[in-house]
Amino acid sequence: MARYGNLVKPRSQELLHLTVLRTQQLSPHWMRITLGGGDIDRFEPMGFDQWFRIFLPMGGDEGLERIPAKANKLFGYLKYLSIPDGMRPVMRNYTVRAFRPADAGTPAELDVDFVLHGTGPTAGPASRWASAAEPGESVVIIDEGLGFNPQKGTSRVVLVADETGVPAVAGVCSSLPASATGVVLLEAPSAEDTLAFDAPAGVEVRWIVREQGGTPGAAALDALQQLPAETAGTHYFIVGEQSLPTSARRHLVAAGVDKAQISFVGYWRVGAASPAPKSQQAQEAHS
């Protein structure tokens, strides 16, 4: 996931070992995984589009125990790559959909929403894991902070995303002050995937259902281009398939919007999904 703009880093970036508490399929393309236990009390919620690196146990818990302390840094990442194939966990980047702190004896919980892309061998490793995850399974996360970072005094937002950016946009909306105004443009792969979430009364949420076979992000980009460009007091946040944020930023800058008013993040790229480890591919080929 390529991230651009001024990031807000967390106070701590230690490895946090967590456990799957429960799973819930929200719609045809959404699976919610609720994490807790383990080191959950050391997680510090920041709101907005707080994101983290998650390590999924494709080769069992032994691989999770071998993750180096700074696997999100260059040297640590190289050590992570030295974990043997078949044991090495899959690392992906995800956004906090919701965090519920411990309260009156109820343990803290962290919700993560996974987009389910494809089925069987055509699905990405994280999608396959989320589809089959069971309570009790272990994962490891490293907090990475925020990408949404508007200038002080901003009172209006324009938030644009394909389905992969919906958790980030929902997190931003839940963290905005009640007085905030703006427009949210969200592209979904089907009508069943247009899920409701809380937003300030002055923020209008518009869902756009992508045509079957349509290019991800294209409909959201077109909807943005139909809006008048706002050059003062507005912050733009555009996330999703790489061509959406890059094309949107180019359009906005050409329309006179200051680059400092735009946070944009490329989460993925069509045709460039990371494959499963070789050992897992072989296992699936013979299953």
C-alpha cells in the first residue's frame, strides 16, 4: 500500500499478538474479523483512518513467533523475508474499522473489515484467510498511525473511495466533529455491499454501485469530477485502487486545489495482487 502526504505516526510500533474472537460476513464482499485478547490492551486507538500491518498465520503460529520486532522497517523486513516459505506469515495493510476499549469487565476489541476478492485460487491470501478464519486463531499487528491529516481549521471534507477504502472513510466519518460538513463518494461492487455507517449530519454519504466488469475506482472518480472543485476550507481524502487517488489528485490540482488540501493513498493496483506463498500454491493445486 503506497501512502502519500503527511503521515501521523503512533507513539509505539511494537508487535502486538492478538486472537480472532469472532467472524461475521456482512455482505457478499465483506467479512468482519473481531480481534482481541493477547496484547490488545497495548493498542492505542487514534481514530480516523488508523492503519496497521497485519501478519496472517498461513504457516501456523510458529511463523508468527519468528516475526522480527521491526518488520515494518527495512532491516526488519529483510529478516521477515528470511522466514522460510511455508512458515512465513503473509503481511498486509489494513484499517481499524472500530475499536471498543475495555469497559466494566468487557475486554477491548478491534474490528477489521476484509474485502473478499474472488474465490478459491483467484482470491488474495488475506481474502482467503478471512473467509476461513476461526475463533482462537492468532495474528500479529504493527500500528502505523494515520494518513488523514487535514490542515487546522478545515471544516469541510470530500472523501472518495472504492470498496477497499470504505473502512478508512467510515473511520474518518466517525472521528469528525459533529459540526463537519462535506460529501462522501463510495464505490461498491454490488448493491448488497453498500453498508451503513455513522457520519455527521452535515456529511452526505453517496454510494455508487459499480457495473459488473467495470474498472474499480472509475465510477468514484467520475462522481468526483462532477463535483465543483473547492479550493478553500475543504480537505480531500481519496483512497483505493491506485489509479483512483492518483487520477483524482491530478484532476483536483489542475482545478486549482492546493496539494496540501489532499490526502491520497493507493491501497492496491489492478493486476498486481500479491500471490500466496509457493508452498500454499502447491497445496491448493493438489487439493
